[in-house]
Amino acid sequence: MKCISVYTNDFEVFSDIYEKVLNTPLAENEEKQVEGVTVMESGDVPDNYIDRMKTKPEVVVMKVRDKDITILQHRNLFEIFIPVNESVVH
């Protein structure tokens, strides 16, 4: 799974820029600003990372079923997990 980190604790801000983040080309470990919010391509993460994070009470788990995308929110961070074989460009 590829991970894109979005550094905000505001769900409304995250929701407003979500599609732009998905459509922003990022190289591995590249950091960019999207509407004033820092986003970073955090590379690949093992599936067990997501499973471990889901068990923590402070982590909110969201699922975009039609795209098989998982989003975790904890503290001031949203992590968007995209299957590697998926293309985020629409």
C-alpha cells in the first residue's frame, strides 16, 4: 500500500482538499503544499501497519470502498492508503 500523509487535524480541511491530494503527483518522500496544507508521499507500508493502527482507540478509520482506499486519522495527521496497483490519476 502506498501512503500519502496529510498534515492537518481539521476534517473539513482534509475533506476539501482530498481529491486534489489524490491528483497531485508526488515522488516517494516528496513533500508539497496543497491549499496551505503539507502533504507527503510516505512510500509503501506493510498491510499489518494498517491492521495495527485500526486497533488503537485514538485512530479513526475511514474506507473509500469504490476505490479500495483506507484513510486513518490520528492526532494532526490523515494517512491515505492506496493499493499499489491503483492509479490515483482520474
